[in-house]
Amino acid sequence: MIHILLRWLLSAVSFIIVAKILPGFRLKDFQKALAAAAVYGILQFLLFKLLVIISFIPVILTFGLFVFVINAFLLYLTDVLVEGFEIDNALTTLIGAVLLSLLNNLFYFILRV
């Protein structure tokens, strides 16, 4: 259980870092970052594998880079579902998804969670 809470907190920190770095990626406060991290994590858990299976051919043809587009779509859904979390356009969403993936993987690798 502590493992899940730590991942959630690290994901919220990733959201805050991306919001500081990327113009057009806005969070109202840390509570909204926690909400966005929770919704994004739930969407990842429920939809990610299904979307990868559905888009199997583009994922294979792009050597896996299409996964970032899938993550951007899930981030867009998070933007729609969470008030106080806003992303300006599709390019910002794609860059934000890439940065979130990199930061989360870096945190998980460093802390081994």
C-alpha cells in the first residue's frame, strides 16, 4: 500500500515539475496535482494496454514511439476530467506526456519503487 502512495506522490511531483518547465501546462495547486496524478494513473491502468492493442500497427511501425501519442491522449482525458489542470494545445500535451513519462521513470529508477 505504501508503494502505491509513494508512486502517486512522485507522479504528482512530476506533474508539478512539468508545469514549472512547460508553458501552457498549468496546475492550480498541489491538490490539483494529486488529483491529476490519480486520474492519470487510473486512466493508465484501465486504458493503456487496451489502446496499445488497438493501435498495434502504428506502435510497431514507429518502433514504439506511438506510445507517447497514447500517453498524450490519456493526458488530454485527464485535462478534461480534472478542474484546475489545463493544457493549451496538442503539442503541449504531447511534450507534457513525454516529460511525465521520463520523470516518472527516472523517479522510479532512482528510488526503486
